[in-house]
Amino acid sequence: MQTVEAIKSAESARLTAPDQEHWTEIIEPRTNLLDLRLGDVWRYRDLVMLFVRRDFVSNYKQTILGPIWLFIQPLLTTITFYIIFGRVAKLDTSGLPPFVFYLAGITVWSYFSQSLTAVSTVFVTNAAMFSKVYFPRLTMPLSIVLSNLVRFGIQFGLFLIVWAYYLTTSSALHPNWLLMLTPLLVVLMGLLSLGLGMIFSALTTKYRDLAMLLTFGVQLLMYATPVIIPLANVSPKYRWIMVANPMSAIVETFRYGFLGSGTLNGAYLSYSIVTSFIILFIGIVIFNKVEKSFTDTV
Amino acid sequence: MSNTVIKVENLGKQYRLGEIGTGTLSHDLNRAWARLRGKEDPFAKIGDTNDRTTKGSSDFVWSLKDINFEVRAGEVLGIIGRNGAGKSTLLKILSKVTAPTTGRINIKGRIASLLEVGTGFHPELTGRENIFLNGAILGMTKIEIRNKFDEIVDFSGVERYIDTPVKRYSSGMYVRLAFAVSAFLEPEILIVDEVLAVGDAEFQKKCLGRMKDVSVNDGRTVLFVSHNIAAVRGLCTNGLLLNQGRVESFADISTVLNDYFSTPNDEVDGGREINKNKKDNYFLKWYLQVGDEQRHYCEPRQELSFCFEFVNKVKLNKAEVGFQIRGNDGEIVYGTNSRDRNGLYFELTPGIHKFVFDVRLPIRDGNYEIDVAIAENDTIVDHWISKTRLELLSKEKDTVLSESVTGILRELSHFSKVKTGSL
């Protein structure tokens, strides 16, 4: 297709050469891959916030418990982990109370995994709207990550309550100044799930199977993240798998800051930062490419 | 600097037919390989024109090909063409919903499209929340929406329900609210596609009025796609006629409409899909006999014969036949029966028959439904509502009045004046 376009655009360039008009917009078959049009997204920032609001309102309207559901989900998962991994399997949690240990991991992880799965199906779930009207498509994944951030905020509140309880009743917790890094970690997770989700979103539009694979894959990925087993407890032979996962350093650092145990490794964290940004960049590029033609394939 | 606001050059859009997903990976690889070698896309050169009545040899069709036209500021361009001519594809490209395969479009100013009103409306949100959401989707900022909020609510006429979730709205209220938001966008270029197919007659009038307002008073450019010929004639200055993905004609609206009427509507055949073994008596097809021609469209007041072909395997003794013409809202525009004008019941021996009604139809432009029935001894033998609609098209405007005040009956009057006394 490229050459056809090349000929065509050469032709039109020749035809339009003398005309020095000021066009505000040019629609062409393909634009520069690096033309990310982030300015457009900024112009539509109100829309992002409205999408976030819509997500939130529509999810909890006509439910009795409303946002309380946000507490139930991590609590039940933590209790399950507590019973299965803590009591039955008796996995080591580096001497920390298992309940708060698991809750810390789950709170962080569920933000990442929920954003990721939601972003990765963004084209398929919004096909009806996307095929009718144009707005910068990036606003949609952005709003998904933000509305999950609100959810995370509430769940983080729950974690803080539990954490405060353990802090006063037990002496196993040693919070330190690293908990100041939490905002950075949260932003990092947001960007990582955004980037990764956008890469997958491009693929799920064409090959629907990937959506199935992804929901399943995210569950598996949790085991390659130190949510259940602390990084230090993984045998050096397999540790590289966890270390290669950019989420690992985020979970470990988060836990280290609040609970005072775990691995803190500057190199691992820097690796996560760099990887997140690379993935985000690739994600945006791919996303921008797909948004132009997805209506024909979805 | 000219005042051209849209300039379309060599625009083309190719679609792949058939099931997406089977073989796409191999095609993708093929494409990538060709690209790597700097060769032409192996699937771009093949492809037929967009004629869906004949089976093409290739899996790829050009839904649009070699489209060139320009639109000047303040112009109202009507885009017309039969179903599948590429109108919607063109609008989709213009509104950036999908990218073209070839060519380019240069645009000056902000484009907003009303491809479908109410996009992004969420049933759980209230009318107020949806106005903001929908407005933002269409490109307005929060402040712009807030400034126009009262006007929007006023125009929609749903003030009382503005804080009720829209899922509790009637479909009419929903559409009104949705259109109201779009109507108060202030883009330099507005794209409108068949929005007028929704809502009741009164609301349609309001919408047409608003569009006219936008183009005449505000001097905005409007691209209008519609099958409603009367509306196109009333609103548009210029026309673009598409046929099978190509520009058939591009000129002032009356020239283009004339071209449109002279292109035969060959997709339409007035036939009936029916299991012929299951029925003893059935209508086969309908058409209008106008001179030597058989067609499914006519001009108002034209002398013509309404013909129905009928097959009966069983003899009918005391038969009568009648048909109705119905408008878009199902209202009966005209009805007649073979026994009118002192006609008698008739006998029908097995065979193929043609029923002919000589009429003239002084009714206004539009699409009408044909509903025909035959009865024996007051019992319906066969009843058929044709999928082919009757199209009424005026070659020229026959009244100075606007459509909203002329009514459905299009009979010309003879005017004269006499002085009958002095004061």
C-alpha cells in the first residue's frame, strides 16, 4: 500500500504545490508514526474527566452497597489467600502478619490488572461509539486508568486502615521513608498498565482470542509478581522471571515502604521505570496507528 | 487565498469483503513482505468497483474511488446517491472515524458530525450529565456547554426530566435531547447524515429549521446526506451525486438531482421473495408502467398504471383486489379497490394475471409503502406488503412554499383574479 500512497501523494503534492493555503487539518491514509497528537488529548481533557465520572456513576447506580463493593473484593481475596497460602500452605511472608502482607500486594496488583484488562479491550467495548464520532481515542484508555485510580484510592484507604491497626497492635511492621514513594509507584503502575493495555488493545481488535488469553494471562502474571511470595523467598534460579517483570519492583518497593520488609533494589526500580516508559511509548504509537483503521476490522 | 474549506483529492477507500479474521494473518504477512521489498501492496491493485449486485472476482472492493471535489465556506452540499453508493463511507472519512486508503482531504476549521445523534449517551446518567458527556464527545469544552446549557434544554423540550436518568425517557425525548446537543455545537463545518429519520414530524421540522439557520444565518458549511429529496432540495445549494463509489456529478443542486432521477434504480425490482410451492395464490411483483417503461418511481401527478402480477393455481370466483399507499409513519395516503367506480367482482381462472390500476398520484416527494391484497368472498386470499418502496420525485420545485406548509397533497392550482365590485 505504501508505494501506491507514495505515488498518490507525490501526485497531489505536485498538484497542490502552488497553493499556499492554510489548512487546519489534513486527512491522509497514514501519518507519521511518531505524530502522537497529544495536544488533541489535552484539548479534550474535560472529556476524560467526564468518562471517569460516567464509569463511576454507572457502575454503582442501582446497587445497594454501591462503592462498598470496592472493599469487599480485596477483602475476600485477602481472606482467601490468608487461608490457603497462609494457613494451609503456610508460605513464609518474611515474618509479617500474612493478612496485611497479602492485602498490600492485592491492593497494588488489582489496580494494575484491572486497568490492564479494561484498556486492552477498549476498542472492542467502545466500537459502537468509536465508529460514529471522532474524538482523540487516547482519552478512552486514559479515562479507564484514571477511573481505576479512583478505585485504587478507595482500596488504598482500606489498606491504610488495616495497616494502622497492625501498626498499633503488632511490632512486626517497620514503615520507613520509602512510603513517600507511593505516588511515584502508583503513577508508574498507571503508565505501565496503560502502555501494555494499549499494545494489547491493538491486537485484540484483530484477533479476538487475545482478549481471552489476556484475562487468563494476567492471572498467571500475578504469580510472577511478588504478591504471594516475597521476592527474597524465590530461589535464585527462578528469580530472574520475577525481576524481568516490571511490576515486581513496584510491589516490593510498596511493601517495603509500608511494612518494612522485602527487597529494595534501586536497579530493579530503575529498570521498572525505564521499562514502563518504553512500553508506554510503544503503546501510544501502536494505539495511534490502530485507531485510524480499527472501524474496518473490529 | 480562496475560501475553499474542504478539498478532497483522489480519495479512495478499499474494503475487504467476507469474514475478517480468516486469512488476515497471511494477508498481513504478505503485505508486510511486499512492503519490506518496497513493492506495491499485493491487495491494493486488485478490487472491483462497488457494485453489490454483481459478484466480483476479488475479495476487495473500492467503496470510494478517485473522489475529487471542493466545498466553499457557507455552502450547503447535499450528498446523494442510492444505497451503497459510498455516501456514508465518505462521511466517515471526513469525520475521521476511519482513514482513507488513498488520497487526501484538506480541511479548514473544526468539523463536527452528526453521524448518529446520542452517541455516548449513557442510560444510567441523567439528562444533564449526558448533555455534558455528549457535548464533550462532540468536542465542546465544559465551559462552552455550560454557556449553551439552557438553550440546549430549551430546544429539546425535556426540561422537566433533565435530572432523570435517560433510561426513563421515551424514545422521542431521548432523540430530542440528543439532537439538541448536536444542534448547538458551533463547528465551522457540520456533517449531517439522516438524523432527520428520527423523531416526529414536528421535531423534524425543527431540526431542518435549525440546519437552515446554521447555514444561512451563521454562514457555516454543511454537508448533508439524505434520502429525503425534498429536504435536500430545500436546504442545499450544491450537490454531489455518488454512484458505485465514484462521483457521478458535482454541480448545483437541481442539475445533480436531475442526474439522480435519470440514473435507473436497477437495484429495485418490486419482486417478492416467496416460497412458490406453499401458496396457491400469490402476488409476484408490482411496478409502474409509465409509457414504455417499468419503474418504481414517478413524478407527482404523472399519468401511470399501477401493475400487479398475480399467480393463481386455484380458480377464484368472486374476487376483488385493492391496494394502499402508506407514508413513513404508516399513515394511509391513498387506497383503492377494483370495485370502485361500480366495478364488479371478477372471476379468475388459474394462470398468471396482471392487474392494472390507471392512476395519477398528486402526492409529495418521498418514499411510500405499497400494500396490496386480493380477496374472494370477503376473505383475504393473499396480502403482500412489498419491500420495494414507491419513490416520488419531483423534477422541479412546483411551489414557492416551503415543505413545512405545503402538505402531503401536491395538486397544482390555477390562480386567477376578477374584480367583482367597486367600493
